[in-house]
Amino acid sequence: MDKGARNLKNLKFHVHTFGCQMNENDSERIAGILSTAGGKISNSPEESDIIIVNTCAVREKSEEKLYSYLGRLATSKKKKKKTIGVVGCVAQLYGSELLEKRPFIDFVLGPDNYNQISEIIHSNHEEKFTSTNWSRDYNEIPHEMTFRESNISAYVTIMEGCNNFCSYCIVPFTRGREKCRPMKKIIQEIQCLADKGYKEIQLLGQNVNSYKDPDTKKDFSNLLSEANRAEGIEWIRFITSHPKNFTKNIATTMKDTEKVCHQLHLPVQAGSSSVLKRMNRGYTREEYLEKITLLRSLMPDISLSTDIIAGFPGETEEEFLETLSILEEVRFNNIFSFRYSPRPLTVACQEKDTVPFEEKKRRLIEVQNLQKKIQLELNNSLIGQVMKVLCSGKSKKTPRLYSGRNEGYQVVNFKSKNNVIGRFVDVRITSCGPYSLHGEAVKQ
Ligand code: SAM
Ligand code: SF4
């Protein structure tokens, strides 16, 4: 780090994050850069001298939330002088246009430009700045700097960007092409986390299954096997997988490596092969279902989750019913479901959108109601079982209870006589709702 960049001494900074785990990890890295440069992290945007807003452009709604947050920041800047930086996907998409339309913003940085952050803040408070350059290689920020939210479970980014160009998705335009991080660096970071006492890691990337070490060309299965050797780490997860790149070899490695959790998020998006084709997903309904059968034959206890988009342009009622039927057929443990949102630059947004807004809404509600029923049935079948839970803290809603996740990544709230934060606990499930399990610790 250069000399100037060490001079944020006693300045308070706040990082506000919109969007996915990738953004959360980027924010942790940004907070790391700023605190290494002398800044003091703060939970309060009002009291902070520097505010970084890390943005998400995946759906219109995330952009709307950003603009209302920025409006509040503009008001608070009138009361106290501060530096406001907008970074991430929306920053990449609109660049200097953001500075022109919202003059209270001081700088705009795209996702490949975070290592410039402390220099910009230190160098000149008055001058506006935009950087949305792409880099060809993964941008390494020393991992030791990362300011992590948790000291139990850690995100480890293994790749950035995406080459898939699903027809609805803005990510390839905001995050650029795939850039894989050298495996040596990833393993060093994991070992360092293990030495600090972390129990769980989550490998992150837009399409982790297509990971290739730029130095040795080793693939994602090799990476899982290497990560599995990190002494001290007990659970390894990864997100996001892509069905077209999810191979038998990866499934077998999941089964054969004792630390890789039997849990997989495998976004299907839609149940109809014709919609999947128009989405440019690169697999059919049947191919997706074959992968699910393979996974369940290798790991009968695997917990599966998915993403669903309701009301994609041109989706007929028959095609939509195929989405409902795939939910019934697979019986996922969890889903994330969205109403289709037209995004600039994408192929789908140039097509005629024949599904009216109200119809999209209805389809989304149908998806969610069906899934709620399935989840309640699946969760009810777990009552009486004892399962291993990694306790992350107290339950936010009911602070007398502890909270954590089981191997399947389900939320478990439970009673315990002892403080078990940061530990693995055996919990007997006594009741449930569709979105969480409840129980009591049996062995400590
Ligand atoms: N790379 C991952 C994948 O392929 O599934 C995740 C990408 S995206 C950040 C997360 C989810 O947002 C997608 O799986 C998709 O369901 C949803 N999504 C992306 N673009 C969307 C759009 N235009 N409208 C509605 N949902 C969208
Ligand atoms: Fe978007 Fe598709 Fe890439 Fe996922 S795989 S980030 S949905 S383009």
C-alpha cells in the first residue's frame, strides 16, 4: 500500500451492502482496505466520514432500493461533511453518469477497481473520480486485510465474472468475463482462516463449477479436494453452481470429501425446456432432473435449493405449470424465487414481454405457496431427529435462543444451557415452520 493510503487515521467509515454473498465478501475486503489504512469501522452512516455503498443491479428492485438509500445519504451529507463512494455492479453499469445525476456522490468504482479505494479517499476530497476499468486477471487484495463479519464462517472468493450470458442476466455486463483466482492463493487463505479458528468456509463465484486454476489448470473438483485438507475447517460449502457445468466428477468429489457439505444450490430458473432454451441456460428439464437423480443416488441425505424466475418473457401458462411440476418433482429444501425483471443490455429485455405485471405477480405467489407447503412437509419429517448445528450466535427474533445452521444450510433455533456460539452442537428438532427448525441442544 502506498504512503498516502495509510492516512485515514481516525476517520470513521461505513460500508452498506446490497445484493449477494459475493458483494458481502467484496464489502469485507473494502472494509479491510480502509481499516488497514487507519479508518475506523462504524455502524452509523450519519456519524461516518466516509460511506461506501456496494450496489447490486440484478433486479430493478435492488436499483430502486439503492436510489432511496442514496437519497437519505444526500440529506445526511447536508448535516455533516462526508465522502460518499458508490461501488459494485450499478457503479460499473452507469459509471460517471451517477456522478452527473447525483452530485453528492464523490466517486464511483466498478468491481475490478477496489484496490484504488483508500488512495482515492486520501488523495483529494474535492475531486470527483470514476474508474470502471476491466482487468483480465483476478484482482488479488491481500486476504489478511479482509474485515470479516463473522469469526466462525468465512467467505472465500475463488472466481469473479461470468461467461454465460443467460438472456435475462446483467451480471456478465457488470462483472465482466470469468477470472479465476490462483488455487495456491485460495488454499493459503483457507489455511489462514483455519489457523484463526474458523470452522466453515463458503467458496464463492458466479459459476464455481467452471473454476480452472490459471497456473496449473486444475479444476473445481481438484480445488474441493485440496480445500478438504485444511486442518481445522470442518464444513466446506460453495455457491453458485451452474447445472450445465455441474459434472459427475464434482458430485463424486462431494461424496468422497468428508468436509464438503451434502448441500447444493443448483439454480434451475424454470421447469420448461423451451423457456430454459430462451433463457440460454444450456440444459433441458430432463438433463437437470438427471443431475438431481445422480446427486441423490450418491448422497441420499443431500439438501437441495434452487432459484426460480416467474413470468419470463413469453412464458405461457403451460410452461409455467412445468415450473410448478419441477418443484413438486424435486422437492427442494429451499428456493429463492423472483418475478422476472427486465435489465438493460440483456437479450431478454429486447424481446416483447407478453406476461403482464399482475400475471408475473400471481405466478410468483403460486411458486412461493407451493414451495412453502413442500418445505413444511419436509421440515415436519425432521422432528425428533438429532442433527449437528454450527451455532453462529443468538437468534435475532428470540434472543433467549441460540441460532445456527445444519449441514443442509437450514436455520435451526435452539435452547441451550451453555453458551455454544462458534461451536458445533447436537440439536434435537422439536418443532418447525416452513423456513426454520426449532429444537434443544442434547450434548455439549
Ligand atoms: N450465477 C448464479 C446463477 O447462475 O444462478 C446467480 C446469479 S444471480 C446474482 C442470482 C439469481 O437472480 C439468478 O439465479 C436468477 O434467478 C435471478 N435473476 C437474475 N437476473 C434476473 C432478472 N432479470 N429477473 C429476475 N431474476 C433474476
Ligand atoms: Fe447471470 Fe447466468 Fe452468469 Fe448466473 S450464470 S451470473 S444467471 S449470466
